[in-house]
Amino acid sequence: MNIRPNIATGHSVCPHDCPSTCALDVEVLDAHTIGRVRGAKDQTYTAGVICEKVARYAERVHHPDRLTKALKRKGAKGSGDWQEISYEDALDEVAEQFLKAEAAYGAETIWPYFYAGTMGLVMRDGIHRLIHAKKYTRLYDSFCVTLAWPGYSVGTGRLYGPDPREMAVSDQVIIWGTNPVSTQVNVMTHAVKARKERGAKIIVVDVYETATMKQADIGLIIRPGTDAALACAVMHVLFRDDLADRGFMATHADCPEEFEAHLKDRTPEWAAALTGLEVSDVVELAHAIGKTPRTYLRMGYGFTRQRNGAVSMHAVTSIATVAGLWPNEGGGAFHTNGGIYRWNKSMIEGHDLKDPNVRYLDQSRIGPALMGDPQDIGEGPPVKAMIFQNTNPVSVAPEQDKVKQGFAREDLFTCVHEQFMTETAEMADIVLPATMFLEHDDLYQGGGHQYYGFGRKLIEAPGDCRSNHDVICGLAKRLGAEHPGFDMTPRELIDWTLVNSNKPGIEDLDKNNWIDCQPDFGTSHFIDGFGHKDGKYRFKPDWHSIRHRPDIGPLGPIDDMPAMPDHWDVIENADEQYPFRLATSPARGFLNSSFNETPTSVKREGRPELLIHPGDLAELGLSDGQEVCIGSPRGQVRVHAKAFDGLKRGVVISEGIWPNHAFADGKGINTLTGCDVPAPAGGGPFHDNKVWVKPVD
């Protein structure tokens, strides 16, 4: 469908927490209104395709429930009793409370808390500048990447890989541990193109029959947390059946002979018992890889959200080295291109003011931290004041019961800068209305591709909404924080960042909309060696090298991690008391807790449900559609059961982060998830939960 004539088209970039970071063409109806949003056809990764959520973004920008006025709490926390105040008075109140807390307890008593509700470098990361200027407690961002990225880079030595567009020229695309139909649709654009034009096979490995698996030629459903076992057995067969590329490993790997010996007893039979697959499934997967040089392994984040997630990522990545896939166009293993951009963000983040002695607190452990857990607080001051941007921890953080207890503290002051009245905003003392991405300028990079792009301000914000940058600069002035970045506009910060990162300035980016910075073929495919000093891929990884922030406390049992790829049995296994394994997987209509206020997303998803095998339902004496209670060591949640045979017995799935009020008892799914700290660098093991399922009393 063509863009309607006589309507202006603005160019932007999707800001949401998704590796696709799509280039967008936006219908601008007038200075305050947008129409349809489409993928930019001229950007070769987006290729004109975006998800249905963003295509209907007008629903979100112009939603009647959007926050447009600053609010101050009148009644009890969470009561919903507010009074409107001016934005200036609201900022004055926040600054006054911060200065009061700092005078009593020191600067580290203030903990700015933020994440990836916007992925723009200015609006997401500018809060660091205030943190460093004031010596506030720093945030260790562990929700997403701290299990996945170490698992990839500990082997390759770099955080990039073969051009993702090469999926379109592959003979076989293996999508492992991700559901791109729901979470990054452009993966499917290129994989399906390979199938149409080259007859390529699409193979999907996941813990249930996702929408992506339904489009695959081969779907392999495994038990949660057993990905490394499958990967090791695949490599065992590659060695055993003379399908391993010994020549490639001789020049490009650290210890192939030792690794082959290590895998001798990691047989298909061994893996079948752990994963729930048939032995033939394992052998056929190995043969498909070993006989198809143009095999592209596209690994997601989902399978790393287990306590053994980093080990699993390393094991799956290692398949590409054993099979010698890396040198081939359309071959290799890819997780993210995050390492190609090499930004100098010192002006955005205020690196010149950084004090390495200031503590970190782990965002995944916000509940225990607010409750004063010594593991988090140690000898430091309690958290007495917070500001939140781009995240909704009262819904998305693990161990929700503790999170809610912490937010209910009367001695905790919180300011939430938000677009909607989220669960976190409901618990605030001050709520500030925020702009959306079409209402400010920003700079974006792709994780799932190789472009950085310019997100322009295309329309005016409603009411009193202000950008993250404006709020941080307004607070800095009131708090006495000084840095040149506080006196710059977003465009000036973008230009400074581009120029000081050895890239063309903002005029060039403004003209071109996006810039392709994929490294050359040899670099992307590690032809001349991997990123370690000796150029070798590491079958024997140095996990201690990943432990880059020891000042936040223990980061899991590193010394117990396997010396080589293996099934590491540290997951939360089912037992007699908790006989099921729960994964809290993404929903197609939501993105974390974003979009769960838009009508089409809510209509698509229906209601919170628990996918459970019909055999398990029958054994429990439950019926399809019946309301059930799920319990973990952390708490209990009520949802409706949905009979679903696309998973293993003993595994249950809950899709999407619904608002807490969508559940009968007001408790969201992250009531069940844990916030312990997996090795080697922490991270949220959101899909790694043992639970029981019972009828509602």
C-alpha cells in the first residue's frame, strides 16, 4: 500500500527495545497528528516491513489516557489520588527532596533508575550525565544483555558477526531461542526471502511452538535450559561423522582436539534425555548443519534468560566454529552487532565526571535493594530517593512482592517520568509527563542490523510533556550539577557524538536518514581471526574476563562454570513441590510492558493465560479455560489455563507482561520470577522458574 498522496512523510527510527530498530516512514497529518507508520523500503534491513504494533503507533501517540500534566500525590501511595501542578513546581519538588536526602545520607542514597523504553542514545543515556555529576548511585543494567552478550563474545572476542542481511543468501537459517515473528519481524523478512529465492530451510529451536516455529520447515521443541546440551550433542555428531571442519579449527580455534575429546560422551542419547528430543532429531540437525556450509545461526536473547544462559549462548555459537560456517557468505553465527558502532558518548553521559568509587546497584534486584538487603546495600546508605525513566519495574522487575513492598515505603521518595500511568507511576510521589519518540530528536543504532539512524522530531508533544533530556537538564540546574552537555540541545549532542566518534556530522545524517556501518566481509566473518589476541575462537573461555563490574557484589559462581561448552545444571529444575518449569515469554502484541494500553494490542492478546499441555491439564484435573493458580518460591499468581500441545509435558508458558490489574489478584507474572545473580555477570533469569499449578481455592 502506498503512502497517501498530499500527506507529508517524515523519516524516523523505532525507539523501542527491539534489535530491529526499524527505519520508519511516518504520515504527518499536521503539526500535532500522525497517521500510518510504515517501514522504510530504502533501508535494506527494514526493507519496508515493520511489526503491527508500530504500524498502528497513532493509537499510542494519541491515546486518550496519555499523561499530559505533572501530578503530585495527595493520598496514600498507590491510591490514585493526585493533584495537578506545574512542571516547574514538580521539578522544584523533586530537586528539594533529592537535596534533602543527600544532606541526610550522602549522594549515593539517590538511585536514578532507567532502562530501554527508548533506545535513543540521547534520551536513554543522558541520565548518566546527572548521575556522574552528582555522584548518585549507578545502575547496573542486567535485565537483558548480561547473560547473552558474554556468552557470545567470550568465544568470538567481539560483539558482532556476519551481516544479518546475509540470511537472505543463506541455504539454511537456524533461529535459536527467539521468536522474531513476535519480537523482531525483520529476521523473518530475510529468512523467508532465502526460502523463496534459494529454497533455503528455516529451522527453529525453542521451548514451545511459537509463531516463528509455525512458519519453519523444521521445529525442535526442547525443555527450557537445555540448549547447551543440544548444541554439544550436535557438535559431537559433527566430529563423530567427519562433518567437522578440522582445517578451519586448526587455524581459527584454541583447542579443537581437546574439545573433541571433551564431547566424546555428549552423545545424541545424552542430549535427548535432557532436551526431550528424539535421538534422530539431534542427528538430523547436526547433519543438516554439517552438510550445509551456508548455514546462518541467528541466536536470540530468550534462551539466555536462564541461570545457565551465558554457557548456552557460548555452546550454540561454538557450532559455527566446529562446522566451519564462518568463512561462507550466508553462514556463521550472529547475535548482535552492538560492537560495531564504537560511540564516544562522553558528552551525552558525562564520562569526564565519572567516579569509579561510586557504587552500583543491580536493576534486577530493585526489590531486595529497596528492602535493605545487605547483599545489595552493604555498608552503603539506604535508597531514599529515586527518579525513573524508560522502565516500569513495578511490572517488569523480578520478585514483584519485594518490589512492591519497597515502593510502599513511606520514607522513599520517587519521581516517575512517563507516558502513561504505569504501575510504577501509580506508586510515585511526583509524576512527570514524557514525550514520545516522534516529539523529540534522537540518535539510534541497530542491534540486529548495521545501521544508525536519525529520529527526528516530527510533531509537537501534547500538553506539558517534556523529553528526558529536558527533564534531566532542568533537574541539573536545580541540583547544582554542571557539565557542558546540560547546556546543549539534542541535535547538538547528536552532532558532537557523531563527530567525536569519527563519523560524519548531523547534517550528513539528516540528509541520508541512516548510515550503514557493517564491517567488511573478512572482519564480519572473522576470516583473519577472532577478536582475541591470538586470533583464535575460544572453546575454552575465560569467564573471569567478563566480570567487569565487581563493585556491585558477587556475580554468580564463576569458578563453577564449565571449562568448555556443556550442559550446566544450575537451572531451577522442577521437583516434587514445584513439578513444572515456567518460561515468561514475549507476547506479539506487547513489548515488555509497552503497548499493553493500546486497543489493538489488548484485543490481540485477550487476557493473561498459561499455556499448558492437555496431558498435564488432565493429570491435574483441570480444564481448558479454567482459572488456575501458579506458585513459585517467590509468590503466587492467578491466570486462566489454555490447553496447548506445542510444548513438552512439565513445561508451562505465560506470554507477555500484562498490567498487574489484568490478573484476578492484582499480581503480575513477575511475581514468580527470581532475582538471584547468575554467572558470570548477573542478569534476569526470567524464563527459568520452577512452579506448581493448582485450581483456584
